[in-house]
Amino acid sequence: MHDEDNILDELLDEIRDLLNEYPKALERRATIIEATGKDPELVHKLIMAAQTMRDSGNLYLSWAKHYAALAVGNSDASTDEDETEDFDV
């Protein structure tokens, strides 16, 4: 059971890292497109998509943490933690 707890913790770390990096990658791509002077509408869409992904990532990670806590026997898995720190918000 302890190994499963570690796996859940490791997966949560991976999820958090990926959800954190994805919007940054969109913003980097938007910056490159903007620097070339091409398609300002696409730049705007990518910037907005990055923000949307941050917001949905916060929600997704909150649920993932909730279910991981339940899986290790914490029946009171609700938390008042602020997930926005995970995503530089």
C-alpha cells in the first residue's frame, strides 16, 4: 500500500509540473509568433488559451489531490489550500 501512496504522490507531482509547463509553452509560442509580426489574432488566442489552461489546471489538480487523499484513507479530503501557487497565478 505504501508503494501505491508513493506512486500517487509521484503522479501528482508530474501532473502539477505538466499543467504548469503547458501554458508557459503556449505563451512562448505566442511570443515567437508575435516577434515575427504574423497573425496577431493567433497570438491573442494563444495567450487566452494559456490563461484558460492555468485556470482549468488549478481545478484539475485540486480534484486529483482530493482523490489521492481519499485513496490513502483520508476521508476528510477536502482542503482549503490555495492551488494558485502551483501555477504562478
